[in-house]
Amino acid sequence: MESIDENFSKSSFGITETSRQNLMETAKWAQFLAILGFVGLGLMIVGALFMMSMSSQMQSMGMRGNQGVPFGLVAFIYVVMAVLFFFPMFYLFKFAVTMKDALGSSSPITFDEATGFLKSHYKFNGIMAIIILSIYVLIILMALFAAMSGV
């Protein structure tokens, strides 16, 4: 009977060649998505700066944002969202670069560092999902309370 070591071609830090190839492809796609995310963040910041610069001019003409919300407030929200979304993009990019390094050098320490960045990426996304779902629940509860009280 053949041993597992004979059935699988392993790299020097214990992953199969198929896993190594899958991780390399994953790292390439992760880097692509992270770069797209950074471009999107840049566009959000540019849009926010444009809204901030135009806010005072539009207010002097009596114009306001959608449904009476000031453009300056919308711009501020865009900046906050961009700052929040920077972190998962940063972790995803660091995962991609570090994983490519790890697979190229077969370094278990670099591999561990790369998987740490991936963990941080998903942990951040999970916490944000919990926060957003909690906000949705609060909004639904407030809407139900307002409907019941006749407001």
C-alpha cells in the first residue's frame, strides 16, 4: 500500500502541488480584486472631495442633496465609508502579495503571515456584516415602533 507522501507531491512546507497552484491563482485574483477596490476607494474620495468643494456653492444657490440632505454630509459619509473599506482591501492586498512570496520561496513563516492577512480580511468583513445587520434590525424595530405609535 502506497503512503500518502508517495501519492501527493508536496512542497517544502507541507501543502500539495494542487493546493499550491490553487493558492497561487487565488492570490492573483485577490490582488486583482484588491487593486479594483483601491481604485473604487480612490473614486469615492475624489467624489467626496468634489461634493465638499461644490457644497458651499450649491448651498448658496439654495440647492441641497437628495431629499434635503446637505452635500457636505453626503461627502463626509463617503469619506467614512472609504476609510472603513480601506482595511479589508489592504488585508486582501497584503494576503495576495505575501502568499505569492510564500509560494515562491516555500517559506512557512511567510505562508503563516499570508494566511494571517486573509484571516484579518474575513474577520473585518464578518464584524462589519454583524454591525450592518444590527443596524438593519434597529431600523426595522424603530419603523415598527413608529408604525404602532402612529407617528
